[in-house]
Amino acid sequence: MDNKRLEIHFTGCWEVANEHYHDGPCCLLIHQWSAAYCQEEVISSRFVRLEEGLGIVRLVLTLTWSSEQLEMWVITIDNRCLLLRVANPSVEVVR
């Protein structure tokens, strides 16, 4: 994460709009947000700044996004399940 920029790299991705699997490197790019927080419900029900709680993402479980907010459940490489909330993000899938 660098200056309001989060990149999650994959070896492939499913494009819902085209109903097509892209077999090859791709990147989920989340940037230019106004606020970003994460929550680890097992330990605490409170949200902390994204920089304080996020680790390296191993798996994205769900992603819900509108122009006002992105909400994403992820599993980190240290096996934590986190809820990420990002306000007013720009979101792109780069292939």
C-alpha cells in the first residue's frame, strides 16, 4: 500500500460482465480513496485505519463496490479474516 493505493495481484480473474475467465496476470487496483479501514471481528468489533490492520492478502472472499464504498472480505497470509471498508475509491482491474 502506497499513498492511498492498494494492489492485489492474481494469476487469473473472472470478468462477471463478460462472463469470461482471463487466464494470466491481473491486478485489482484500489486507489484515491477518502478513508479506508479494516476490522478483524474475531479480535475486535472496532475498525482501525487500513495501514494499522492490513497484512498481505492471500484470498479475496467477497467484494461489493459502488462509487461511494468498497467492502471486501479477505484472508491474509497469517490466516486473519478481515473486513475492509474503503470510502469513495477508484477501482480498476488491470490485465
